[in-house]
Amino acid sequence: MMAFYAAVFSTPFVDRWLHAPMSRLVAFSSAPLLPLFGEASADGTHLALDGFRAVVVEACNGVLPAYIFLAAVIAFPCGWREKLRGLLFLPAIHLINVARVVSLMVVGSRRPEIVERVHIDVWQTAVVVLAMGIWIFWAERYARPRAAVAR
């Protein structure tokens, strides 16, 4: 199953129709917040804050945590109605990723020497942990009560 998943989601088609648009959406969503922290500009997936420049690339667009979340929702033993309700939580993962990008831009503009460490060591882990926290909330609040009643 993992090989199928990897093969499908690494195709040029998925890159063009999912990864590239999501990278642009993350940059677009982050851009209005950057001027709160200094002189900012945005162009497509390119962001700048007080001279620090970054590009929102495929690995930073939040699609992977969304995949993990969706896999957990689909695998959970509950009805399809509850699984569809789980989809409503995907914007929360996007918002977490926007917070990640904005904070990394602020760190990069203020302390460029630690931005890579914060990017890799803090935020990569935090986004996945927060996505799983959203899944736990969904499972406990919406899916588990119905699954228990259905048994």
C-alpha cells in the first residue's frame, strides 16, 4: 500500500494539481500576516521579510501532515459519515502550516543562524504532532462515540 501511495503522490500530475497549488496557497495565506512583523513582500511561492527570503516548496506546503491525518481518519473504525466529518478539520492543518511559515519567516529575519534548526528540529515535528492532536480530538469527539454506539 505504501508503494502505491508513494507512486501515485509523487507523479508530475499530483505535483501540478496538488503540491504546486498548495505551496502557492500557503504562501498566499502567509503573505498578509508578514507585514505585522516588518517589511514584507510575496510573489507566488516566494516570501520575503526584512531581507530574509524563503520559498514555500513541496515539503513545506502541509500536504504530508494532511496525508497522515487523512490516513488516520480513513483507518479509524467508524462510519463514513464520521470520516467525512474528519475532512472538515483539514483547514486546521493548513492554519498550523501558515503559522509555521510565518514564524519561520520571523525567525529568519531576526535570527537567520537558527532558522534551519527551528525549521527542521521544531516545526517538522510540531506540525505532525499537532495534526495527530487534531486527529485525536476528532476521534474522541466525533468518531469514537458513534463507533461505540454502533457496536
